[in-house]
Amino acid sequence: MKGLLKLYSPINELKQLDKNIWIVDGTEIQMNFKVFKIPFTTRMTIVRLFNNKLWIHSPIAFNEELDDKIKELGEIAYIVAPNKYHYSYILDWYKHYPKAEIWLAKGVSDKLKVKEKEKFISLTANCQPIWSEEILFTPFKGSIVMEENVFFHKESSTLILTDLIENIEVNKLPFFISFYLESEIINTQNHEPLEIYAYLFFLRKKLLQVIILLKSGEQIKLSSLMEELS
């Protein structure tokens, strides 16, 4: 069935960004905001670790043809839900890869109605996954709605985010959805525009520092910097 959005074709195809890192664009998903649903595109990131195991970030809908292509890269060993809005297809992938470790951000276990056990692990600032030697991570706090884990693939110097930074192309959305989103943006700007712009300038400066620290591998300083932003 045709969705409301223009997808980032080709979908369900591996798109290599750099050595040992790929993205895959998927089908549309409907996010329930109680009053109505808003469609979003989906995208996951795949990283091949030095041991040839695969790390999957925010998996899209499971697809057998895509799965066959992924198997050519290596064995899926780690599946990550980075925040409580990016979990919809976690259990589908787990059914096909029951030996994989499932790393869940704060709030996801409640959404999935699963208890923490051997294969379902809470992704917190204090844990030290085996993959964290190659993919740095830290929780990004500051929102009362959501806490997101951000990641940095050291080999390719790639920062991996989900909802912390979004590019919502309202011109490609149905009128009633784009009107709502643009109204929300205008409403926000009309309240405290100077404070918002000042904060965005501050955030941009801090994010540049984050990237520099990530490239140098200074995870402790990175965590301290994230605390400043909270």
C-alpha cells in the first residue's frame, strides 16, 4: 500500500557511507500521537566491527531480501534501540536473531513489555558493551520527553543520531501535517525567539566540541560535556 511520504529510494538496499558502515532506508511508519498519526520515514545504520560481527542501530522493518544482503556483511550480534521512539521492529529482528544482544535505551523495555534479562540489556552510561571500544556512546539528556543515546563510530568518524537532530521536509508532507508542524515551529518562535536562537548557537558550539572529543576518543570528557547540556 502506498504511503503518504516520498521515500528515500532505493529502499531496503545497503548504502555504504564509509569503510564498515552502511545505512538502509526503509518503508514509512505511522507514529501515534494520540490525537492523530504522523508518518515518518525509517532508516537504520549497520556497523561491521573488527571481529566481523554486525551492530544494528534502530532497525527498520524486517525484510528477507535485505536480510540476505546483510548476511553477506557478517553476523548480526548486537541490535540497538537508541531511544523510546525507535523500537518498533526490535522484536521482529530478535525473532530472526535470538542469539543477538538487544541493547535498549531508557524507557524502551516498558514499551516492548520485556524484562531485562540476558539478551535484553539496558543501555546506560555505566555499562561497557564489548562494542563500545569501536563505537563510543553516551546518553544525551535535557528533554522531559525523551533521553537519547548518541553514538560515534571511531573508524569512520561518523556521529550516529536519531531524534536529537531531525530534517523534517515539510514541503514533502501532506498539507494537514505540514501545516501542523509549521504552526508548531512558528508558535515556538513567537514565544522566546532570542532565547531559542541563543540556545541553538550554544548547542552548535557544544556539538562541535563533542565531535572533536569523539574523534580523540575521550569518552569521559564527552560524558561531562553532555551533562553541561542537560
